Amino acid sequence: MTAAQLPPVAPEVTATLVEDLSPRLRKRLDAAVTKLGARPTHRDGDTVTIAVDDETELRLHAPGGVVATADAISCGCLLAPACVHRAAAACAAPTADPAPEPADRPDRTAPEPVPMMDPAPMTDPAPTTGSAPTLTPATPTAPLTLDSAASPEVASPAQRAAADALWSAGAAVLEAGVDGAGAVTQAVLLRAAHTARLRQLPRAAGAALSVVTLLRAARAGDPSYRTADLVTALAELLGTARRVGTASGAELAAVRGRARRPYSPDGSLRLYGLFTEPVVTDSGHGGARTWVAGSDGRLCTVGDVAPGGVGRALGVADRAVRLGDSALTHRELGRAGLAVSGATVSPDGRLGAGKGVKAVSARGAAWTEPPLAALWETPPSEQAARALRSVSRYADPEGGGSDLLFLDVELLGAVRESGGTCLLARCEGGTAVRLTVADDDPALAHRDNLTLLAAAPGTRLRIIGRLVPAPHPRLTLLACSHPSGQGTIDLGFDRLRRADLPDPVAPVHLAPPQPESSGAHSPLYLLERRIEQTVPAGRAALGMLGDVTAETRRIRRAGLPTAAGLLAALCASAARRERDLFGRLLPADTDGFATYWLSAARYTAAVAESLCAAAWNPTRDGKEEHVGRGA
């Protein structure tokens, strides 16, 4: 049995079943979850049956696809309903997502993100060669000034209590680490998430559910799990919970958030196709996503993703899009147009396919024609800053925006990296950009196309890529104009031929790869490493790593004194244990450690994003030091 074979279970159901267990059964819960995962299952309509043993069956009834009550999980063993099997089944099943918020609900959120206020570590600027950095304390946003008749809205006592419960649950995960955060710890998080959702704190509740999902993936050995993802989710949970008590007005609205992906009416739209990309996820889903732009340049997507992997992605590209009465396939829409009436659009730009939506085929536009040509007119540095706000690890979920960049480039050739080979190109201002494949699956065309393009230095192309946050300009290459100047290429689906490429117009001599910026060899990774080491094994493991004086000295020499101070404070907090008058160890200060860890996590993310943004600004002489033209 796998989690995917079980119906999703509402968070409050799992929390209730675990809370009802006796202390003795709670100790056996993790082992019961593992044992239940090896048992066969059978689905009959809305009911999934698990064979606990040869004589006992466990049933999960999920009308509407979700187990919504504790009574919907029944067991045939002699101890039922007070047995461990019901709680184990709930813990083994996926966590159900909250229902989407109705589109006509009054908007209580701010249209733009507000920076975090607490905790707010001091910020080091990106170090530059030959200059000493200046340390500037982060300044909280000034409160909105209103007249005496009205004051900014603040969180209610119930909301603050819910946020405090989320903070405590998140701090407990940091204390225990993945190894110690079993089903009982997860149930505490699920209860806190459910309470937060009832108190209209969907953003924090969603962060808690993400933490639970990632904890389960880590403990199950899921190959798609990444420690960095759990670091981000935990920092989002703790940061959002902390801000509830201090935010007011528009910032509080942003901290509250709103239920996921509501679609709102958008009237009639005239859309122009840009390109189509394959979507293949680590969870086994596959499909296609077609990007379109409106007359005003706003980007939207039409997607079709479901279980099936890369095989489904290749097949869906030639199926009709699910939008109105249009007969266009995804690949055709990427080069054509649509006229849509009754359109609905989510905050992230996804077009809805409800019954009231009508769409007919229309003429498209070339990338060199309006309105699409305007996408390439924005300077690369401004596009990168916009995309960075979209892909920021702690971006406001309602902030919107796209992570795509539209560039005119000249290909320079292949460059070897530690992870393989990428394509180097020069864009406006002389900035050298590294172009990588979006997916290395051999069934897709990305790698073969990139290899062919690397063999044609001097070729000028119009490209679309997705920003990869790094201390040097970096994109995953998604689409480009055809080298002949006729049409466009979807680099995940269409395959270039050598005959499509011009002969190299001028040899380009590339020096061995060198750092693109001062951040390429920044010792900031020393702090990032300690942040990540906390997550698998918990606070105590970090406290046993020993003296970090040498590491902090190295970080200070690089011009990052705040990072050095955070590293020292984090490790000291992890190792600190007070004793009472009789010499007995007192409980660890989990809140203090969580505060230091959160500050360090947010600080490293802010510095990394600053280095990325700085890398996209062209050098003063418009040239890259490691790239030169030869005869």
C-alpha cells in the first residue's frame, strides 16, 4: 500500500483520532503506520479497504473523495473504535487540502506582499571586491497613518492563540527533527492547522500542512523529498505565525492569506499563444502547460496535468485544450490565439475551464509583433527582479507575477560545470547568461536541442526561459525563435535538426569557467549547511557539532558579520542546556532556538536573492571578464 492508494483525510480527522489514543497506543503509532503501509488495499467506489490481517479489515469511506469525519474510518478488530489502526490509517493517508475559497468572497487581502517584520536580522549588502561592507539594520515598515476615527485592524485574541499554537508546533519539529517528528508530532501540527483555518489564517494553516506532507515524505524515503523544501516550509510556518501577533492593516491581510487558488471572473479576453512546455513531476504526474499573453501583456496558462509521467506529457501536447469549445491542441495554441468570454483566472494566472467559459480560435501573433513583442522590451535586470519576487522562497502566495524571462541573446557556446554542461549566451548589456535544460528526461527534447544550439556560436535568438535563483545569471531554456527566423520552437517537444542551424558565424573563445559574481564562492553556505543540518536530526544534533569559531572567522573575512553572528548564536542556542538547583537538566529553550533558526534561514534567503539580483545588472563596461571574442 502507498499513500497514493488511500483517499485524502481531513487534518482535523487525523488529529482527533491521534488525540483519542491512550499514551500506550501513541507510542506504538509510528510502528503501526509502517506496518499498515505493507498491507494490501482494495477500492470499491468511495470506500477503500485495508486488510489489517487475514481476519480484520479497515475501511475508509470517502464520499466526494475526502475522509471528512472520524466515523468514516472503521476497523473490525476487537479493540475498535479505540484501536491504533484507525489513527494509523489516517496518518498513512495524504492530508486533504482545504476547500477553495469562493471567487465572490470579499477580498480581505492586500494586493502586494509586505516584508517580514519579526524577527528582522540585520542585512549585509552583497560584498564587493576592495570595499568593506556597511551593516544596516532592517527597518520595520512604518504603520499606516489613519485619523482618529479608524485604526489599523489587528489580529483577534483567537487568531493570536492559533498562531501561538502553530509556532509551538513548528518549534517542536525543529527540536525533534525529521527522525523524531512522528505521527504524534504531526497530529499536533494538523490540529494547529485546523484551528488556524477556522480562525481565518489560511496562509499559516497551509504552511503547516506543507510541513506535515514533507515530514511524511522524508520519513517514507520518498525520492522526490529535498531537505531544502522542508527548510523553506518550516521557515514559512514559523515566520507567518510570528507575524500574526505584530502585523496590522494591509500587512495583517497579507499574513492571513486566503484559501488556495480562487478563480475570479475576468470578462472577455483576447489571448495570444507563446509556447507550450511539458510538465513532469517527481510524484509521477505528467502533462502540458501552454502559456498565453493578453492584449495588455498579462501572462496566463492553460494546463492539463494528471498522473501519468513523461508518457502522458508527450501525449497531452497534441490533445485539445480544456477551454470552451476550442479545438486547438496545446501545441497549436502555443502558436495561435483565442478569444475567450466569461473567462475566470486564478491569482497565479491559470485560466479556468468552467461551464460558463466560451472560447474560439483566433489569429495569433509572432514574437516580433504586438502585443507579444513588448515582452522582450523590458531590460533583463528588471525582468529578473520581477521573476525573483515570484520565485522567492518566502514570497506572498497572493503576490502573483511570473518567473519567465524574455531575452534577445547571442549564443556563445557550451560551458562545462560541476553538474554537466550548459549553454552560454550574451544578452542585452553584455550580461552572460547560463542556459540549462528544464528536464533531462531523454524522452523529451530539451537536452538534444541544447546540445545542437551549443554547436552554433554566434547565432542570435529570441528566447523564453525560467529564472533559476543563483549567484550568476541562469535560466532553464523553454522556447526560442527558430534559427531560420521562421516560427518558434517549443524546446521540450519540438526537435531541432542540424540542418536548421546556420554555420557558426564567428568562433567564440571561452576561458575556463570562472565565478560570475562575488557570491559564487561565498562562505554563506557554512551557515546554510547548519540550517539544513537541524532539520533531519533536530536541535540536539546541531549542538553536538562542536566549535564553529573557524567557520565564523571565515565568514567575517568575507564581509558577512551578520551571518557570522547568526551562526555563532544558532549553534550556542542548540548546545545550551540549563540546570536546576539539584543539577538536573531543565527543558531546552525551544522557542529561543526556533527564533535563531528562523532568523538565520530568512537571512540566508535574503542574501542569496540579493546576490542573484545583483548578478543580472550589467558590468560597468558592458563586458564579462571571462568571455571574449576571437578572430
